[in-house]
Amino acid sequence: MSLGFAWSLRPGAGSQRTEWEPIMKTEDVLDAFTMLDDWDARYEFIGELSRELVKIADDEYTDANLVPGCNTRTWLKARPQPTDPSCIEYQADAETPLVRGLVALLLVPFQHRTPEQVLATDPTGYIGQLGLAEHLSPNRQAGMEHFIERVYQLARAQQQAV
């Protein structure tokens, strides 16, 4: 199922995804969720996002990059965005497609922002509008909270590194 949203690689990145720049914004995700009739279709959309998420490099699947508090092993790292070092580029992966898709959804409001912008972003409204809380187990909800806290921790680390 394609909803017509584009995800692009930077020019010259080749055919293998090592970096991504989403054209999709939070508004696009919210519009997509509104267009989809039921949660089966929304889960399919989340599954599509899981295939678009750039995984971290093989040697970065380390305990240091594990997100604590997630039931499904989930890795997250941040680095300066190569095309604009003042912004953060998050890379992530998870052991299951559903969690990988949720990670992709959660990163949309934070990706390619300055540390200050990331720290000023409150995804509560975005997550609430998606209706995820009503359709995820309490464990998955707690995992989302841990993931977002790790996003903020990495932004603070990037901020201090500057």
C-alpha cells in the first residue's frame, strides 16, 4: 500500500540506505492516519515506515545504543546531520517490524532538527492525534516514553558537544 509520501536519500548515497531525510512531516503522518479507514490499514502504514527507517551500522548494535526500558530491543543513536552539522540525524532499529515502524513514526517530529528544537518539541499532541495510546499495550506505551526520553538525552549530548 502506498500513500504517495516520499522518502528520499541524499544525492550520492547510493542504493543502500545509510542516511535518510524524510520529506514526510508530522502533518503528513496525521493526514495519512486520517485517510486510513481502520487500524489494520494504519498498522500496514506503520509497517511501510518500518521498511523506510535507516538502520544503524552493524557495529553500532551495542549496549550503549540500546534504549533502556523497551521490551523489544531497540537501538538509537544520534550524530550531526552531514549536510547541516547544526542539526541531529537520528538512526535507529528494532527487532520487530511493528516497533521499527513505531520508531519511524516517533522520529518524524525530531529528525533533522537542532538540539534546541528537539528539546523544545513536545510530541504528546502528535502521538495523541495518532491515537496510538488506545491501540498499544501498556508495555509498548512505556517503551515509547523511554524511546522519547532517549531522543532527548541524545539531543542534550549533542548540545553539550557543540
